[in-house]
Amino acid sequence: MSESECCESVRAESLMRIYHYLDGELTTTEIREISIHLEHCPSCHDEYEIEAMLKEVVRRSCGREEAPLGLKEKIRRRIAVEQVRWQR
């Protein structure tokens, strides 16, 4: 699959896989597949770099503070909305 095919036809799926990859929620095989894909797809690699940087900034900024009650659920709802939007 070429870079343009990846980024046009399965953009939402690629992004979700990157999020799961960053969160360590994949099998060893899936991690290997994504690593290979990121080596060959500059657009997905760029997206990965942005998301990795954002995750690190959030990690540093939040430190050991407690999240407000309900924040996790609010984030989950927002992710679900974005997933639907990307699939259209």
C-alpha cells in the first residue's frame, strides 16, 4: 500500500492503531506490523511523532495531579465521537 493509499483510504484506522501503539495496547505481532509501516509511510510516521510528542507533553504537564471526576468518561465519549467522524 502506498503512502497516499494508506492516508486516504484507511486514515481513521491508521490513527487508531497509532493511539493503541503509543498506549502499549497491541500484541507483539501488531507492534511489529506498525513499526514496519511507520518506517515506510512518512505521513503515518509524522502523525505518530505528533501524537507521541503530545502524549509526552500531557504526561509531563499532569504529573501526579488527580484528574477531575468524570474526566475519563468525558474523554471516552469524545474519542467515540471522533471515531465516528473519521469513519465517515
